[in-house]
Amino acid sequence: MSVDQQDIHRDAVVADTHNDLLMAVSARPPRLWASFFREQWLPQLVEGGVDVQVLPVFIDDAYRPEGALRQTLRMIECAHVLAEGNADAVRICHDGAQIDEALALGKIALVLAMESMPGIDETVELISTVHRLGVRVASIAHWGRTALADGSGQDGTGSRLTSHGVEALQEMERLGMIFDVSHLGASGVGHVLELATRPVIATHSSARALRDHHRNLTDDQLRAIAAGGGVICVNFLAAFLTMDARAATVDHLVDHIEHIAGVAGIDHVGLGPDFMREVHLDLTPPCCEGFSYSEIDAMAAIPGLEGPRGLPLVTESLLKHGFSDDEIVKIVGGNVMRLFRAELGQGRR
């Protein structure tokens, strides 16, 4: 990477909208949460130039349904503990102003998110509870069916949001939380875009036109998200970029970025890496040998982009593909920051 390329990446605000590192950190005893984050994850974030890190709370199937809420609260607590134990380097932020304050102090801004909301389900009033605890971004489904909506793995049902799902969307908009459409079934995405009065985000979704997988978004969905002012953050997971996941390269990733920028506009694309391999290798080996997930090769990663320290490679490749400096600044974090500044914490009471 040349000096000029390093300068662009260093000077830009780099925002990663999906890193499941809380899964790995919370798997340790609570007394180790802060130190494990500092030793294992903080150096990677710093080396990768990450300025804003969205931390999703994802609940494994083993905790569902009975233990889902307990584990949700435990992971949120883990986020606060690791932030308090590394207050010199990171800060949990609730709105755009707090993110800007953290960046001005040279700290990484952490934004709490929820992936699917198991444990809340139809008890929509608990969305206000997790909002009080700092959650600012959330989705309402994963691969399967929830009390709020069907995930993309259930696309064959053609289902829209349930009545409770509609309530959840309305409550999130009232509170100033950003609705995440990643993992939501196709009909559910359409339903959300019909009802939403505020911009939405896809925290980790790629282009279906390039890789026909239900986890990716169609061109019509990309246009509709952009029309509402939202941002689509490209998933780096190799299996969602190309059919031959083990042969994926950074060029495949940039192809998806380029396609989404071409369809939705350069102001509506960001980065949602989803470093699944890195997270699962961090979860008490040998639990993850030969790991696969829902018929995809989740352990296949783009060489050099197995974890956050590889993010400068994205900037380098974007330059090689002819993106301008200003366009790169938007892609690697500028567009997400525009959305966060405008929407986070802007509730309607």
C-alpha cells in the first residue's frame, strides 16, 4: 500500500457496521472481558483503521427460546464492561454527536446493535428497555421465523411483518433507533420499506445480481433503500460474494461495492464485513473445525480480509478500480456517518 493510499484510509472515518466480536468476548469469564478485548480485538481494530464499530448482539440457538433474553442482557453488559475497561481507547456512543466526540478524542466509537431480537419477540415494549441500555440499531429476524417476521431463509413463505413486527418498526422509529433489514425475508423488506418513515440500513448484505443467495439484496431493494435515504453495507463473507467461496478475492468484494454504488448511488453504500471466520476461530477451539452454517461455507474468507486488520486492503483495491478519493471516503464510512449523525437518537416522544 502506497503512502497516498495509507493517507486516504487513515484520514477517512472507517465504519464497520457488523462485527460479531461480542460473541467471542462474552464467551470468556466476565473478569476477562475487558482484558481479552484489549489483547485480542483492539489491536486488530486499530491496525485496520476502524473508527466506528457497530457491535451486534447475536444469540446462538442454544440459548433460544428460554435463555435468549438472559444472554441478550449478558452480552450488552459485556459491551459496557469492555468499554469501561478500555475507556482510553473506546466509547459506547448513543448518537452522532457522541460519535464525533469520541473520534475527536482519538477513540473508537462503539454502537450497540441487536441481530434478530430473540428474547424480546412480541414483547415490543422491551425495545425501549434495550434502548435505555444503549442499543441503537436492530433487525427483527435472522435465517428463520420469529414472532416479528421471517428471515431470508424462509423466503418461500412470502410473508410480511407480523403485527408485532409492525409495532417494533414503529417503536424503533419513535426511539431513534435505525432499523436493519439484513437477514429479513424479501417480502418483509418490501413491507418495511412501505411503512418506514425514516431511513433504514442493511448492516451486512451484498448484491443478489452478482451472487444469487437469499441473504443478498436485489437491485429493486437496493434502489428502494437508497430512495428512503438508507445505506447498504456490503458483507465480506466469501460465500455471499461468489459461488466458489474458497476462490474469493478482494476483487469480488469490490465488484459488489461497485454494483451497489451503480444501482443505489455512491451515497448509499458502506462496509459491513461480518468477519465470521475470525470470530468463530476465537470461540474456544476446537469447536469450529469444519464449521459450516446454513449450507454456506462460513469459514471461507478473502485472503487478507479474515479480520479487521485487513481493511486497508479494501481502500487499496477501490483505488485500483478507479474510485476517487472522495468516493472512497464515502464508501468506507462517510455514508454511514451521515446516516448515524442524522438518525441515531433522534426519537419522537
